[in-house]
Amino acid sequence: MRSTAPTVTAGTILQLIRDGEAGSRADVARLTGLSRTAVAARVDPLVEAGLVAEADAPGIGVGRPPKRLTFEAGSGLVLAAAIGRSRAQFTVCDLSGRVLGADEIDQEVGQGPDDVLPRAVDRLQTLMAGLQLDPADVLGIGVSIPGIVDPVAGTSLNSAIMRGWDGVPIAPYFASLSASPVVIENDTNAITLAELDAHLTRYRDALIVKASTGLGAGIVAGGVLQHGARGAAGDIGHVKYRGAQGIPCRCGETGCLEAVAGGWALVRDLTAQGRAVAHVRDVVTLALEGDVVARRAIRGSGQALGEVLASAVTLLDPAVIVVGGDMAPAYDLLVAGLRETLYRDATTVAARDLDVVAASHGAESGTRGTAILALRRVLSPRAIDSRLEREVALLRAAH
């Protein structure tokens, strides 16, 4: 009978080493069932490529000491660009996800890719130059943007606010920076990925909410991030909401949740009441300073958000709601409103043991998750195997 066991490749073994499951060649043999020769045929290329280091480990007694295998996180870089509606954040990371440098810029809402992405490339180039890093070491670039995206085509499919992005390939804008692959994802899904080493180690079913200039949700079911049939899962900001009936939304329709609860709507309303605010972060600052109008606005945003989330909780039965985004610094105010309507409107069974918690990585959630997006691509077993095959082909061609 033909074996149905998955093929063990060098990429598979690197994953075992990265995860801490295999610390020696003997561990690899034990976990995979490969012979000593087969292990060497897979580990040696990883060592030669600089992805794995092998060094003597402390031994006890006589005889040759064992050698330890460790992942070389410094053998490459990934770049992350978290593009929001009103702010863009950037990081340079090693292959463990450790941040080597970060930057951010504010931008006008509604600008197109020809305005936003060249500035993003310039910021990343400047960031790398300041760190004295070589662009040739970049193995992948992660980009997150608002709205529905097509990760295969590397384009935005439908962004309610960022007009002019739909169908525009993202990767070509980064060609002057690096020839490495560019991976694209929705901004809230990127924040969800940032929780993989935090809340999602405890909860396998979750809603990750981004409460910022816009509103969105990442859906995790059974430990897997859900995109939906058309990549549109979690677009809660444009769910029709009874409290917004007749109120214009910036997507061009009326009655959307964002029209009353999005950060841009709070800025609109506070400006009309004489407050000097240009961004939802300004509203948060006022609220934390005790401004009654700003505090009422953020709590009201939470109440509206809670009403819509109550239906999602009833349908999906998550174990936790994680709240992040630019409103998160006013977490107590926002969540007080959210809890009020969420627990009132969701079914008793779904809401009984539901936890509501703050995002683990604060303002860095977007770039952290976007870097993880790139790392998952470039360090996947398939990507590693393809890289090693290319290097072998180049060596053969040179000889």
C-alpha cells in the first residue's frame, strides 16, 4: 500500500527547529522517522543557506558532544507597511519578528495608491538606511490596507473609503525597494494575526475588533482566520444600523454603523460642537483629559458597536472579543458602552462566558500582524524549499 504520510522536506524541518520541537539532528530523526543520511540531506542545505546554525552543545561525560540546531533569525529581513485611512506605520523585522526599527506618518483620508505607496517605500528605504541594513537581505514585504483585498492578485477589491485603490496591484510599487514577494491583507485581519502569540494561544474562537477611523472585525473560528467566500468577512463598519438611519456614510450609502460610531464620525460630531479635533486620536485625548462631550461620544460609539456585535456573537459564539485600534487607549469608556448593549442583545448562552479584552500589542498591532503575514509567506516550508532549489540551480549554473 502506498504511504499517505506527508513528505518531509528541508522546509518542514526548518519549521520544527523554529517551533522549538527539534534541537538536534537526532530530534529531527525521531520526529520525522528519517534516516541519518536523509536528515543530513535536508539539514545541511539549511546550514549552508545560513537559515540554521549548528554548534556544540554542553555535554556530560566522555565522547563527542552533541550539536544543537538553532534558527538564525538574523539571516534575513521582512518589511511591514500597515496602511490605514489616516495613518501609515512601518517596521523592519528580523526573521523572528523582532522589530529592528519603526516609523509612522499621518496622511490625508482618501488618497490614492500613487500618493500613499511611494511615500511608504521612501519611509522604508530611509528606515533601512538609518539602520544600515542591506535591501538585498529583505525576503518579504507585508502590506495591510483597509477594505476587502484579493491576496492572490495582490490588490484591493473594495475599499469603502480609500477610493482609487480597487484592482490596483500593490507589489509593483515596492519593486524599487526589493524584488522579494509582497503579501497583502486587510488591516483588521493583520491585527488578528498579531494575537497569534497572545490571546489566540488561549482562545480558538474570537472576534478581533478594530475601532479606529473605521470599524472592522477579524473572525477566528477553530483557530483559523476566516476570510469568507469573497474575502469580505468582518466588514462590520458598513452593516446597516438603525441608529444611523438616513445618515450619510463616506462609502456613499446611508445608515452604516460607521456613520455614527466610526472614528471619523466622532471627529465630525465633535467638530460641529466646537472641539478642535482632526483625528479620532484627538477625541481619545480629550476624553482621557475629562472632556464630557468626548467621553460621551466614545461611550456612544461602544454602545452602537455592541448592538451590531451582539448579532455576530449570537451567530458565531466566540469565546472572546479583543478590542484594538485608535480608540483602544480609551478602552474603559469604549467597552463600558459596548458591554451595555452587547450583553443586553446577544443570546444568554452566547454571552454567558464571553470575555472582552484589550488587544495585546496596542498601537503596534497593525505592523506586528503585517510582519507576521510576510514571515508566514517567506518561512513556509514551500517557500524555503523553493529558495533552496533556486540556490542549488544557481550553483550548478556557476559550474
